[in-house]
Amino acid sequence: MTTRLVLTRSQILSFRRRVNALDERLPEGEESLRTAAWAGLQDSVPRAALLSIHARVAETSPASWEHPSLVQLWGPRFNDYVVAAKDLAVFSLGRLPADAVRRARAHDTAERLHAFLDGGRMPFGQAGRAMGVPPNSLRYGAATGRVLMRWEGARQPVVWTGPPPEMQPEEARRELARRYLHVFGPGTAASFSRWAGVSGAAANAVFRELAGTLAAVRTPVGEGWILAEDEGALRAKAGPVAAARLLPSGDAFYLAWGADRALIVPDERRRAELWTSRVWPGALLVGGEIAGVWRRAGAEVSIDCWRRLTSKERAAVETEAVGLPLPGGVSIGVQWNGPV
């Protein structure tokens, strides 16, 4: 019988904030950007990746998401992601289908796009139509690591191709699973499958391969696994937390489904406000807990609080809002809703 380490909600959330660099910002620089993007930075909402960087790295500028050390691709679940260029193989080959037919389709898509572009770049819609294929089908080539993109938000993503990464898909998938467990843990093969967008069979296989490096745990919402090397950090006493952070839609701290949502936000009514059926709002993190949601329209940030904030907390939130690294030196105004 497996002896499971019992973890509290407080331990888990404290650990996740720490590995997400949400308690204290990292110094600016390439290594900090890579750490911030350790599980990828979802960018499906325009410039969400930039705001995730801002929540984790000091001196973030409007151009930080374009740092030469970062690349953009269709990553987990074929969503737009910003990742470290050094980790391209992890977020692409780590998702390459094990099924021979689907794997062949990914390689064929990448090869056809590579031949068509011939070293050039083109909006993916234009490329797909010119190739005689549905433009969205070009996403399948991203799992080979050869298809990169740049999305400004207002226009279609521009795509181009490069050489295949030098890593075996099996090792890339193991590393992708390790990163998932480090940033989102505790986790299960099923939760990894959903997050990464890989088949249940592939997820189960990689968890079996990692078995000797995992530790079984029990949480308030069920059983799962952590990296054995993370046990000490999960047991460690919580340190000081940041006064406030504005996390964008799809941020790794609350990118969750199923029971894990109940761990992050115990109140079912509030969960429905955060994880909506359409585009998720941003999450307001105050004193280490999600205390509301926020949205931005132009130069105005609208904040819906779930509890009354102290004057000090409110000032910290406003400081975060005013400091958002928006292009053009936009002067941010804050609109408060709810019990503030």
C-alpha cells in the first residue's frame, strides 16, 4: 500500500505561488523570463503572456514578451503560448502524438508549410488558403517544433518554419510532465492530459515512466502526485506573500479544471465568476488568495472584489494596475465594483 503525504490547501497554494514567482518578483533578465515561462505563458487573450510576465518579473516593459530568448507557438491544447526558445522542444515535441497516423499528419503539415513558405513568413489564414487546406489545420504542425508564430492580437498570426528541435519526443514529454507537476502539482495523469492536450494513454504512459521520481500525496480535493524533489518545498513554512497581483486570463496560477478549481477557490459561486463559459476574466490576487476578478477596456481596469479590501490592500491593487506594462504609456484608471 502506497503511503501518501497529506498536504493542506495552504501548503499547496503557498508552493504554487512560490514556484510561480508570485510572492516576490524575479530580477529582470533572460533566466527570470525562462523561469516565469517554466510551464509556458498562455497568450490566447492578446498580451496575456506579457501581463503574466509582469506579475512575476521586475522591470517588465511592453516589449518583454518579444525578448529574443522567447518564442511563440501553438502550445498545449493548441492555444497560443509564449515559451523560452530553449524549451521549444518541450512544448512542441512533448505534445507530438504517439499514434502513428496523427504523428504523420503533424510531420506532413509542417513539411508542406515549410516547402510552401520557402523561408518566408505569412499570415496563417493566407498560407492555409494558398495551400488548399483549412488554415486552422496548420496548428497540427506545431507539435513537430518546426512551426512558429507571432500574434499581435488585432490581426491573424504570422507563421514561419524552422529546423526540428534536437530532442526525442519521449524525453520532451517526460520533461513537459515534470514541469506540469512542478508548477501545477499535485496532479494526476488525467489532469496532465487535459492541460497538455495529449491523449489519456500518452499521459498514463509518461506517469508510469516517471514513477520512480514521484511521490504520492493526498489533498483536500483528492489524491495525486508531486515530484519527489518538491516535497521539501511543499512542507516548508510559508514566507511573506505579495500584497497584490493582477493575473491575466489563462495565467498558470489558476489555469485549472475539475476538483483543482475547488482547491483554488472554495466558494462555488465565485468559481463560476472566475472560470466563465467564455473568455475568463483576470484573477485578482490579494495576500496570496484570489479575492476577485478584473477586466481591462482600453485605459480602464475594472475590478470586481469578492470581499472588502483594506485601504492598504486597495492601494496595492491600484499600484499594480497603474504599473501594467501597456504600450504607448497609457494612463490607467481603476473602477472598483463590489465591497471595497
